[in-house]
Amino acid sequence: MRLVLVVLSLLLVACDARNTSQASDDPRGDDNPGGVPVEPPFAVRDDLSGLVLTYFDAEGAHTARSLDDVPQSRRSHVRVDSLELPPEHRDPEHVYVADLRAMDAGRYPVHRYPRAAFDALVDRLTGHTTPEADTPVAAAQAPVVVYGASWCGACRSVKQWLQARGVPYEDKDIERDPGARTEMLTKARAQGVPTGSIPIIDVRGRMTTGFDAQTLTRLLAETERRTL
């Protein structure tokens, strides 16, 4: 009887070890559903210079220029991107999310998410569902072009503001369309407009960044007079 009990104990220990091993082999883990650990095509280490950082809370997405700008409680899932990355190295179907709480072997851990999984992650981090994408009003020959991304709350605010005023606009997703990203960077840099965050908006050839209703109202009025 004692021998039977010993054998059963050994079998239970073996089963527990096997289950633990299988759980640890899952690269996604509970903290990163849909994400796979990778080394991105740009460095995510030290001072994070040259990167655009985006963290998420109940108020939505927030762009940061340095680690100090990211609250401690929001450093586990920070989107990282490099606007300087050549188009041929970009993958519009995936997003990189870093854990900036601590470095591992001189780098911050990074997971790569398909866009659908990333959108679900943003919903979880912000605590609400992302609204359906707005439909541009008469995008053809629109006086306004909004360069942004599906997850960007400020981008949605700009489009909703334009729609409410009946202003036609063209919506260009710089993540899905590498050509739109290149176009945005070329236009913005030519006018000295910062390219570290989105949305970047083209109002009849005049570039501006972020959602500022007063600036948009002024640019629409000035450029409309200019075209008369």
C-alpha cells in the first residue's frame, strides 16, 4: 500500500511539472494576449531616443517623448514606433508593444501584435470599446487630409469635429498605407511641423499637428479666402 502511494505521488508531481512547463512555453502569457515576443527592427533600450512612445489609460492614448513621461503604472504596455524606419522595413499589419518596467539583457522586452489583437489590447487598457471608424465625407478632392491611425483617439476627435461641421476630409492611415506615412513626413518636414505624434493634418496645403479646434477653424478660414 505504501508503495502504491509513493508511485501515485510521483505521478502527480510529474503531471504538475509537465503542466507548468507547458504554461511557461506559451510566448504570449496572460499579460500579452495575442502578442509574440520579438526583437523589433529598431532598438528599444537605454534612453529610448528616436522612438515615439504611446501609453494608454482610461482617457485614451497619450504620446510620450521619454520614459519619464510615461507613468509608472502604465509602463507594462507601451506602444513603440520609429518614424525614421525606412518604408521597406515597416510592417503595416503589426504593432510593437514594449514592457518598459525593466530591461532584460540591455533591452526592454517587446511583443509584436497583429492589428486586430492590438486594438483589443487598447480596449482592455483603456477600459472601453474603440468606436467604429468614421466615414469620410466626400473624400474626393477634400480640402483636409487627416494622417493618423485607427487606435488614435485624437485622430477620431479631429474627424468627428470635421464631420459635425460638414467639412470634407480624406482619412489616411499611416500604419496601413506606407505611402501615406511617407507623404505625411514629406509634407510636414517641408513646413517644419513636428512628426513625433499624430494626427498630422493637411488643410489645403497648410500642415498642423494634434487636435486643436481653434487652429483648425483659423486654417480653414484662411485657406478658404486664399482659394477664392
